[in-house]
Amino acid sequence: ILIPLVPGPLDLWSARATEQAVLAEQARRPGLRAALVPNRMQNTKLTGTVLEVAREFTLPVLGSTLGQRTAYGQAAIHGCSVFQLGRTALAAQDEVLALADAVFALLAAPPASE
């Protein structure tokens, strides 16, 4: 389960509530993997504060982030992925590849209960 973490106070507390539901499900299904995914990140003090608070949550925060990029919106409008947008979306493509690597690493790691 990937929980998006957007840099805003209401989104942070929403992610916390979602985390609590996921933790309850993990108690029933110990092999269930979950993490917080920093999404729509910008280089601001608020982003830093949200990430700092999120690291105090029980679930891990993935090390890769998705930035606040127009490429994601453009891909949604055109019904495609950022990879189909070509060179104009290289930064977004790199972020998606890094996210995929982080998810694969999460899945390859032993469950926390082991």
C-alpha cells in the first residue's frame, strides 16, 4: 500500500489517519507492505516540516519523491504516462523510475514483523 504524502497540514493528518487504518490491517495480515510516498514536493520549509513529522509515523517514508511538476498533470490530461511526453518530462520520468526502485526495494525487504 502506498499512501501519498502531500506537503500540507491537512494532508499530513489525513495520511496519519490512513496509516492507522493500514496498521490495523497489517495486524491481521503481517506480510502486507506499506509506505508513505512524498508527492507534489517542493523545496519549501513546509515540505521539510511535513517530511520531518512524517518520519515520526510508524510506516516508512520512501526515500524517493515526486515533485510538483506540470508533466504529471499533462500526462493525466492526455491519458498517458510521463514517459510518453518525451524530453519535456525527463525530470518526472526520473522521479517515477526512482519511485519504482524504492517500491521494489520495499517489496524485497523482509516484513517488519519478521
